[in-house]
Amino acid sequence: IPFSKASFTNSGIYNAINDHYVVCSNEMKVDFTSQSNNPSFIWKINQETKTEKSFTYIFPDTGTYKVLLIVNPNTFCSDTSTKWITISPPLKADFSVLPSCQKSPSVFQIESNRPYDTILSAIWKFGDGTTSNDLNPIKSFSKSQNYTVELSLQTQAGCSNIVTKTIYISPNPIADFEIIDLRLPDSNYVTCNIPANIQFKNLSKNSTSYSWQIENQLYQSNDID
């Protein structure tokens, strides 16, 4: 990445407004090269001094560091260039999705945190032959089954990573019930007892929780009497 006095040959992005580089480096290594033709150099990085025209520096940790280059030091023709470099941590792709049923929207959310970098692109593969380039897509699945979902991420600083997860799409619930011993041929329900003691039997499928409403009363149970 060239600039006036020194350059980084590692991949990264440059913000010219504040002379700031962001570099993605899993090994924490960055190559520095002076573009000046002058014979002498002094580099100052993280309280260390280098005098080579080109060298490789291994940063101790992720974070933001000041890089200072002085050409022709201690002369009337010296010049100084100061830049900032942020070592971005390795990208770890991750996502979440709320449980949903077949043919209902599933909302996918990227969970990768980039304190020094920005997600540039996302490629989703949903395991049913469909894909998306949206950062946080909404997707409906036609069948109830397991799907292998793959997310591939790329950041502005050149970091990339892929994550694969298996999600389960539940079948649609089917609500149904019967009233015990009061069924007539036309499916109406009649009782002559006042007050009436009636048993309701839950015949619903593909569900784990239930709520009954009789007039203005709510009941949370499977069957009710």
C-alpha cells in the first residue's frame, strides 16, 4: 500500500483522511518499505527503532500503532512521515437465526464483531439450492427438515472466513380439538346440563405449547375439563 515516504506491502485498506491503515494479518506480520531514495532511515514502531530500508515487523497484539519514518535523520534535508496502522484480529464468521416453521420467514443475522474493520460482502448458501448476498437476509424454506447453511464473509481489510451451521425448520402446527362424548353427526356440540362440565381434548399436531380461549378466559394446558 504505497504512500509518500513508506509503504506497507501487506494487504489492507488506507484511509487518506487520517493516514490510517487497517491490515488483516493472522500472523501479525507487516512488511514496511521506504519509497524514498535517501540512504539513511530511522523507523520508530511500538517503542522500537529500525534502520533498514525494508523490513518485516511482527506486532505483539491486535490494536492501533503509530509508525514513524525519518529519512536523512539529523540533517538539514531530513523529512518525517507518520502513519497509523491497525492490526485487525482474524475474522471469525458467525451468524444466528430465529427458529421458524416451513414457508415462514427466517431472519438471518451476522454475529461477527469487527472493532477495526467493516464487513464488505457476504455470500449465503442456504442448503436448498438458493443463495443471497444480503448481509442479513430473510429466507423462507418450503420443507420441514435440516438445512446446512454456509456463510462466507469478506472485510474491507481483506479478512475472510467461512462458517457452516445446521438449522432445523419445524413443520407448521395444525390446531384441532374435540369435545368428548358430545359429538353430533353435523359436528355441532350440544349439552343440556347447566352448569355444563365439558372435557376438551387437544388433537393438535406439530406443537409443544397450547393456549385455549373460552369466551374471555385463557387456559394454558394440553387438555382442559
